[in-house]
Amino acid sequence: MSNPVVSVLMPAFNAEKHIAQAIESILQQNFADFELIILNDGSTDRTSQIISQFQDPRIQTIELVSNQGLVKARNQLVAAARGTYIAFLDADDIAMPNRLMSQVAFLRSDTADICGSAHYSLYEGSGRMKASKQRYSDADIRALITVASPLCNPSVMGKSEIFKRFPYPAGKDYAEDYSLWADLALAGYRFANLKEKLITYRIHQEQTSQIQNSKSQLIFANSREQYLHGLGISPELTPRSMQFGDRMKLAIPFISKLNQAIPGISILANYEIYARFQFRGNGVFTPFTRLERLLVSLLGSLRGMI
């Protein structure tokens, strides 16, 4: 039997509430050459029984007796993947029918090695749907890694060989995706986000990322420091809220060094990054802080062109 073009990887832990919808969203793709590998990570609810109801031959399951954690689960799924490309989808998210086809076509164009997408966020408590605001170019994504995770992990597809070479970092559960993007950026891989909204990302209280927020922030901070060091930028310039005088001393040099290290950053990405140096809720001074942000962003982008 020949290998599939795409391996869709789905870790699941106590996902009985949502996993059927996640599986169905993959089986309903208009791109058929895929395998769906589901790892049941020691669930104690009805997750296993729900998975077993699906008889599609493209589905493979891995059943673990006890929970081993998200990083180990993701890496075990990557090791089992046979596809040319790997696509991620968590057990509580939903893929749009054209998700696999759009990303495969884009990656085959060899424009990027790792491809995410725009998405909808579904806030389960209120039912509110919100469209993501993202940056799409390689330069902008690399730049934004200095302040956030610019790729939505369940929307990502990439070359299988990359994920097999660079597993999710051990010990970095709860911020494992951010840590991986930073490692891949420093290794020279190319990123992109498609403007199509290709998944619905569900936000609810049971999510690991919601439960472990304080620990994830510590892991994020450590990974960001390593990323800045790899770019040749001192961690003392790390984006954080500071007074105007300190911004002149630290924030402007940061934007300048960042645009030299990563040519082609857009004004909008610089604007978003510089905002992290400013305080929120400036009242009557808000127009002035926005003007400051715009001017620094313009100068930063010009600096990257030199």
C-alpha cells in the first residue's frame, strides 16, 4: 500500500464531548489522499468508544493505557506518520472541507515549509465566533515569534521530514508549539499563513492551555529568550510595557535590530510588536501613543530595507 500524501495527527485526552465532530471534519475533506492517526492518551471517559464507531479505513488509532502528556503524544504521532506532509488537528477543533487541499497545493508550490492559516475562534461558553487577525508572510511570522505564537498549531501543515527531524521539545508541555516554531525559525525553515480560514479553533475551560496558563508563560519566556539570543538580540530588550524614556532607550533599538535580523517585516507587524512596549489604557494620550507606534514602525521597516 502506497503512503498517503497527508498524515493528519490528532491527540485526544478525555475528548468525548468534541472528538466526533473533529473526526467527521477530516473525513469530509475534499482531498481524499490522507491518513488520520488518532492517539487516545489514556482517556478515562468515552473517547475510545467514540473513536471506534468510525470505520473508515484511513483511520488508525493508538491506544495508551495511561496519560503521557501532550508533547509525548504529539511526538509519537509524528513518528507513526507515513505522509509526505503532516497536518495537525486537535480533538476539540474543526477543519473546513477545503483545509487539506488548500494547504497541500500551497506547500507543493515550494513557497514555504510550514503553513498555517487564518481561523475562527469559537468561545464555547458564549457561542461567540471571532475571526483571527494574523500576519501571513515569512518575515512577519518570524518577527512575531518575539512576542507571541503567530501560528495556530491545529491549523498547521508542514513537510513530514521537518517534524521528524525537530520533535516537539520535551518538558515544554503547554507551550510546545511556540517553542517548536522558535526552533524551526532559527533553523531557517520558511513559514506562511494562508488567508483562508481553514479551521475553527475551540476555546473552553477544559483546554490544557487554559488550565496551565502560568506554567506555559514561564516556558514561553524561556523559549523567547533563546530565540532572541539566536537572532543576536539581547534579552534585556525583550518587549514589555515600559515608560516613554525607557522605550526610547530599549524599544527603538529592539525594533531596529529585529528589522536588520529579519528583512522584510511589514509596518503592521512592527506596529503590533512595538505596542507590547507601551501601556494599555492611555486615555487622552492614546492618539499620541498610536502616532509614536506608527512612526517607529515606519522607521523599523525602512531599517530592514537598508
